[in-house]
Amino acid sequence: MNLCIRKNFCSLFVAFTICLLLPSLSHAAPEIRGLPFDTGETSSDEFCWNAATFGGFNYLINKHMDFVASENGLGERLQYVEKDGKDELGKNNPGNHFIGEEELVYSTRQYSNKYALVSDLELNANTTPEQLGGMFYYRLPWFGKPYIAVENDARQLTNIVINQKSSDKKELKIGETWELGKNYSLTVNQIDTEGNKVWFSLLKNNQELESGIVKADGTIEGQTFTATADFGEGKDQLYFITYVNSIFTSATDSFAVFKYTWLIDKDDIQVIKQGDEYQGFKVKKASKDEIVLANSKSINLNLKKDKKTYFTDSWYFQTSDEGKGSTSREGYIIYPAAEVTTEDKNASGSKENMTSAKGVKETNVTETVLNTNDSETVSNESASSVPLIQNNIDDSKSSNSHPEEGTSVEASLITPGLKMFAGTPGFGILAGALGIVLCLALLKKRD
């Protein structure tokens, strides 16, 4: 090998091994940003974000016009509302970075979704089975995540257990059990192929909740089964729907085919009342159609581009340095942001292993939360099956500034022969020593 080539090779190899000895690089944790405003040119009543201008909110593109409506818009809103005329945020006082108590207002209104049965069978108000109580169920965005507003009441929230897609079907034979999720199950007890009937039971924790005999008689009304119960703040509230699409016999068994199954968790209801506190916000209004909250403590914004001022456990305000990017020497840029949450693939334990202040079970988020899912029908353990927000915000994040958190980046350019040592202590030292030995050996072998 030419001496010059050997020297160049050694230099590159030594540089590479030195990089392995350096501390791991880090980068800012990913965030979802809201629309930035300049306090030097924005009026106090213009600091407002909705689902289209803040990615932390739940957003469906097909409901865009409903979400951005100026009055009575659906979905979530975050708005600054000046209360006492002091320390006003905006161009009249561009350097102010103090948000007083109850001046940051969060509101949310529910939006409608058609039942899969109604949508797929193209039903209308006249042909929809009466026991459904209508063509729609309702979701309420709550701190960025969609929940079910039971009986279209924003004050009663729960999760969907299963919302069977229009294209999905479930075939069950006699004695077979369908695990629906959250300890709910459906079991086929008996099938009468001659009478075209099926007898099945809905259970939770192996205890029967409902039992029904449905005949696949070719009518939507006859093939639809629903169940109601007293729970939350209401009586005879709908919580379960299924549809017996057909009954057939194979060479060895008889089967019933279920479609459009919809089930909410009636035993895990969060009732929202005026005066309750969630995520550092106090409920100021709790009506059937809208929930309005305001910050219970004042917020002092830290005017540093590398600092975060949390106002919930995962939402925070990010600002520029004072005067940077602003039309005013005292002004600054401000926007709300949300942390991106991803699954820890190596985490152990059950999906439901945490409990909130009021005993509401929490589950691990299983995918990146971007809140832009436009699908109206999902299967078991859907994206909406996430924990209800804890009532009390972590004191370490409430109205405080935090340095941006870094996450280590794994080295991706490790030679195959060294990869096995990458996770062991002293790997950097081993690689460096090996590199120096190889270079010395090459230099000795001159032509």
C-alpha cells in the first residue's frame, strides 16, 4: 500500500475513533408548534389558537370549517383574555410577559361522528334504527385528545372500547368469545341456522351485562342490537351497538357474522363539574354543549429562546429573546407548543399501570401523538383510548421555565465488527486503542 494512502487512511481512522470517544450528541426534543405572534404588533384580543393553528389540539381535516368558525366553533380554543387592564399582553405593552390568573382561557366543544352502521348502510333520519337515538355519536377534544361525550353531553367523558370499521367483520361460532378490550367480551351461546337466529351475551370480567337473541331477517331494525344502562350522570344511556350481518353453516360449524360493533367504557366515566381543576386550569363553565376553563395561577413567561414555560403538563409557551424577531425593541415572539410523545418499545409492565388523582386509569401512548387522525371508525384500543387528563398538574412544570431537554442520538456509523461492543462500558476506549494499534501496524509495513 502506498505510504501516502496509508497515512491518509490512518488519519481518517483516528478521527473516527476520537469521535467515538466524544460524548453523545443531543438535540432538542421534538415539539408541535402553534402559530407564532409578535407582541409588538398583535392586539391583546388576537392571541387565540384553534385546531388549525395549534397542532397540540385534536384536528380532523374534514371538519376544518367547523373547527375554525369564529363563533361557536367546534373543538378546542386557547385564548388570552385581558381581565383588569393591567400588564396587558400585546402591542400596547409589547414587553409585558405576565399572564394573570384566569387570563388564559381554554374551551372545548364536541363534534359529531356518524355511526359506522349509519354511514356504511347509507341510512338517514327515517331509516336509522330508533334504538340508536340518532345517526351520530359525539367526540369531545379534551386537552388534545378525543373522548366520547356520552349522550352528546360535554360534561360526561369516556373512551371508546371498540368502534368496528365499516370494512371489518367478526365471525364467531358457538361457544367462541370475542375479546373487545378493557375486559369486555362477546360470547355466542347458540345459533339456530333454521330460524336464522343467534343468541349471544355481552360480558365484562366474565360477568354477563346483556344477553340478546337477534334474527338475521334482512331488516336493519331487526338485525341491530343495542344496550343501555344507568351510568355517569344519566339513566338508560346507550353504550353498546352491534349488528348481526348474517348466519351461515360450514361443513363442521355454524357461524354468526357481527359488524359495526361500537362500545364505550360505561364504568370509566369522567364527570366534569364547575370548580373542578385539570392541568392547572379551573372549570369556569360546564354545560351540555361546552366546557370553559381558565388558568388557576398566574404565568410568568421566561423570555429566553431556549426556555419553556409550561402551563399544562405537556403544553408550554415558547418565546424568543426580548426584541428578537419583533417589530418592537421590547417585543418578542410567542407561540404555544406541545411535546411529542412516542412509545418506549423497551418499557415493561401492563398498558394500564398508572392512576390519576381521581383513580382514572392511564395507559401508555402507543404511537406519536399528532392529533390529526381524520378516521371516524377505528378498531380495538383505538387512538382515542388514552388516559383522561390528570386533575393536578405536576408542580415542577406549572407556570415555570424549563431548559429544553435533550435526547441522545445513537451512533449509526459503527463498523459491524465493533457493533457488539457498542452498548458495553468502555467501548469508546476500546475502539480508540484498536484504531491506534492498526495505524501503527500499517505505518510499519512500508514498501
